[in-house]
Amino acid sequence: MKAEKQDVITKQKVEKYFNLTEEALKEVKKNIIRGKEREANEIIDMVENYVSDAKHFEKKGDLVNAFAALNYSHGWLDCGVRTKVFNVKDDRLFTVC
């Protein structure tokens, strides 16, 4: 298998991160810590907005901004995990301690 260039944002790379972020979003929605619902909903809204932006950019052929929006969305998810809004342990999907 040919290694992917790290300085090029390809359609395949964007699709990979769409899939990763959407999988992570599903996981957090199932694992909201009791008492943190307000914070969780705020984070989930931000993630969904950034994913929507990423889809918009992708449709326009702007893979750089699509990739950037996906990174912001996933950053919100990681923030929710690190601040104990979500109870997840999957270190493939999240930055966990």
C-alpha cells in the first residue's frame, strides 16, 4: 500500500476524518455523564455545526476548509471527553487519559 502524503489533503483523507468524527459523535451521544447534559448538548451542537460546515466546504471542492472544520469538530469532542462531560475510553476515537 502506498503511503499517503502528509502535506496534501485528499478526498480520501477528508472522508476518513468524516467517518472518524461521525463515529465519535455517535459514541459520545450514548455516553453523556449524568448531570452534564447541558454541557454535552452544547458540545454536540458545536460538533454538528462544524460537521455541517465541513460538508458544505467539501461540496464546494474546498478540502482544506473541510478538513479544518472536521478538526475543529473533533477538538470539541476531545474537550468534552477531557473535561468529563462524556464517559468514553476509546483511544482510537478520542484523546483519553
